[in-house]
Amino acid sequence: MMSKPILMTLPFVLLLLDYWPLQRLSLAEHDIADGTSKSFLKIPYKGISIQRLVLEKVPFLAITCSSFITTLIMFRNHTAIADLNVISLGLRVSNALVSYVKYLKKLFLPYDLSLMYPYPSSIPLWEVVGAVLILLGISIIAIRLARSMPYLITGWLWFLGSLMPFLGIVQGGLWPEMADRYAYITSIGILQAVIWGVPHLTARWSISTKIYAALMPCLIFSCMAITWHQVGYWKNSIKLFQRVVTATIDNYVAHNILGFEFSKRGDYTSAIDQIHEAIRINPNYAPAYFNLGVAYLGLNNIPEAINAYTRAIQIDPQYVDAHINLGLLLSGEGRADDAIKHFMEALKMRSTSVEARNNLANIFLTKGKIDSAIYHYQKALEYDSQNIDIRNNLGAALYGLGRYDEAEEEFNKTLLLKPQHEGALKGIKLARERKREINGAMVHLNEVLRDEPDNFTVCYKLAELYRARGRTNEAIDHYEKALLINPESEQTLHNLAILYAAEEDFERALSSLQKMRGLNPDDPDVYYNIACIYSRQGKIDEAVENLSGAINRGFDNQDALMTDTDLKNVRETEYYRSIISGGNN
């Protein structure tokens, strides 16, 4: 009981047990002046007060409150609490009243049991009125017999009270009409009333205990037979949900899950039939379109799969997995830019998605945007450091950027995960060969530079080689020497700015970028890079000003705007939100 949400009703149930069978609290007669009598609660045990009975339930009440608060937090963080505009209060109350009677019916006539019962869109008035009359009738009988048959009122209130948290007055996510699992504890109240009530009512008939002894095995074996029959539906998921769609009406959730299970078995035709039925019942159910996309993909019907995922996103723009799957299909169809947009959308909602980051990095790598690819590979490895493919891909990207030491390090990490990985072994071999070539070239160029100290090309190439070997200080020194020879070399200024920024020498980085802006005042990339430096310095106004300058001059690299960590401090500004939302429309 402690592991169930029904824990919230525990203090109430304990008070009922104080009334019966513990009899710490009972009804007594009180004579009134007009000669009539009135029932009231009294404490039969000397020295025990009502205050004490309530006070001793306080620890359980504290547990109840913590459970309630935890549930609210869970709903707020993971599941949207259903709005009254979606499911009206009147429908919720009506379903609660009718569900009480249905739980009673299934307790004594356990047929058409189902794993899930879909929430009704409407309930006939006669069902609601009938449920109210039945509940009132049983309540009146239990109250009138409270003195002579106290277990009736105890059992009835146990049933009514303990079931209340599950009636859906407040609900989150895909709430069911009712659920058989909710009745496990609540049915104890009804069963205790029956167990004590039947002997009491039949006492006048002088029924022999032998008859009870004969009836009990029949009842037990009947329950065993029903249980054996019901358990048979749980043989596998397909058999289970086939039973659900048979036992319930218009259960689009069950049809969708059944379709998903058929897809898992490779029976895509049956899957599509079931999912189409789910869509017929509820045309705005996004998960059905998602699973429809999975089924069409299984049949290699790419256009229909794309249409299904697109429809799922139209219904639910926050559907992360649909964005990822659609991005994969679009990438395979050669629509890389469209795929990037969907992977970006997925990461906005689920930044920890390794699949989205890896596929996004792969696209950037094929487009030659190696820096962006490296960034996303590295972010993906933060969440899945044991992923062999991503680790090897990162090594390949670093190799492509000429960062051979780092590439070799990543390839070695790949080999730790998979010692005979062919790609990593080949990558290490190529990286070492390339480093030997670079070392030889550096020796040669240094000899040339001694003879030709004013040779810009040699100076620049040496800087590039030092940079490729990770020798930053020597790279900066040779870029600066090259700049003295040719002060208007934009590429040299650009490379110096990158190295200064990497060393967090922001003033010198800004100085190089501002010289570039002087040479080419309409270059949007220069303004963008200046904005990044200011953002890293925390100078938000200057960053926004230069970012605006970049956008106005034609900067349209949406993926850089959304993923560049240098813009972290700018992302909370209204201007940034406006350009991102504008770029996604």
C-alpha cells in the first residue's frame, strides 16, 4: 500500500479502522429534550480522546502531503495537467460517478476486463443519474445500519474514499476512464463488508457451516478459472492489445500500440491497418502518425513516412522523436538543410539527444562545416561517452581540420572501447604519417625562412603547421611575423583572432577583427565574430549591436546562431529570440 498513490487516503482509512473493527471510536445514543435520540461519535476507551486519535495520524498525513506534492511536481515537470477547457469539470465528475458503479460491477462480474479504458468524450445523462441513485441508495443503507452492521459503513466509506484520487477530477497526461489496477486496495472495503455481512444476514436461516465450507472451494475455483483465462491475454503484447481493442470501444491508444507491436515484429501491413484505425477514431493523435511513419519506413515507402512524420509535427510541434526521424529521412533524401532544421528543433527541446547531435554532426561534416561537426560530436559524447561510432567520427573530424594530435587521441579512445576498430586503426596510422610530414615540412620551411625572413608565404605556412601540431604560441608568433610583412592579409588576421580568443586574449582578438572590419566593412562574418567575443566578455549590448550588424549584412547561418557556445550570454535577449523565431518561420 505504501508504494501506491492510494497512500494519500491512508489517514482516512486508519480513522475508519478506529471505528471498526478496532472500536476506538463508536456511535452512541444521546437523548434529546423532545424524547427522541440522536447518534453521535463517542470514545469507548477511557483516556483516549478524539484529538489523540487524530494526532496519531499526523505522521501519516505528512507522508500523504509529501506524496501529493511529489505527484504535482511530476505532473508539472513531465506531464501536462489536463486543462478544464480540454476535459470539462462536468465530464470529469460524471465519469467519476459512473466509474464508481463500474468498479462495483467488475468486482462481482469480472468480464470484459481491459488493460486500459479510453476516457469518454461524453456520458449519457441516464448513466449519470442511475449512478447517483445507486451510490445514494447504498450510502443510505450503510448509514442506517451503521450501529448494527458497522462493517458496512466502514467498507463502503473505504471504497468511496480510497478510490477518490483515481477518479480523474484532477488528471494529467492520457488519463483513463478507469483502470482495474486502481481497484486492488479499494475493493478491500467492499469485500470486508461482504465477508462480515453475509453471515450476519443469513444467520436467521441457520445455514450450516458445512454449506459455507462447500461453497468456498467453488468460489475459489471459479476465481482461479477466471484468473487463468484472463492471464492468457498477457501471453505477449499483441495478444494483450488485441484483447484491449475487443473489450473496449474506439480505443485509439490501444489500436496505435497494437500497430507499434506489429511493426516491431515486421508485420508492417497489419501495423498500418491498426494505426489507420487509431487515426480514424482520433485524427489529431500525433503518436499514431509517428508510428505510421515507422511502419511506412519498414516498407521502404519513404515519401509516405515523411508525410506521416510531418503530420505528427504539425499536430505536436514539440514531438522530439518525430523531428529526429524526419531529419534522418530528409538527410537521406539529400535535403540536408531541411534535416538540419529538424535536428535543431529537436535539440532545442531535448539538448541531451545523442541521436540528434550525432546526425547533425554527420551532416555538418559532409557539408564541410567541420568546426560545427566537432562541437556536436563532443556534446554527444558528454551524454554517451561509450559511443564508439561518435568517438571515431570525432577523430575523423579532427583529422579533417588538421588537429592530428587530438584526432589520434580520439582514435585511441575508440580502440579502448573496441580494440580492433578498423577506422580507428587507420586513422591513427594516417594521423602519425601526417604529423611526420608536417614535422619534415616545418624543418624545411624554417631553413627557407632563415634565408628569406621577409617571405610572407613561408611565414604563413609555418604558422599553419604549428597550429596543426597544436603549438599555439609558435603559431601566433609566425602569424604576427606574416602580418608585419603583409598587414592587409585578412586570413592572417582571422586566424590570429581565433587563436587569441582560444587563449582568452579577447582584447587582441578584438583588435584583429576590427582591423579586418576596416579592410572589409561589409563582411557579415567579421561582425558575427566580434559579437561572439563581446558575448564571451559579458558585454551584451556590444554583442547584440554587432550581431545585428552581421544579420543586416546578410549573415544567415542559422545553425551557428543556434549552437555556437560563444553566443551563450546573448541567447536570453529579446533580439536573439526574435531572430531565431524569425529564422524558423
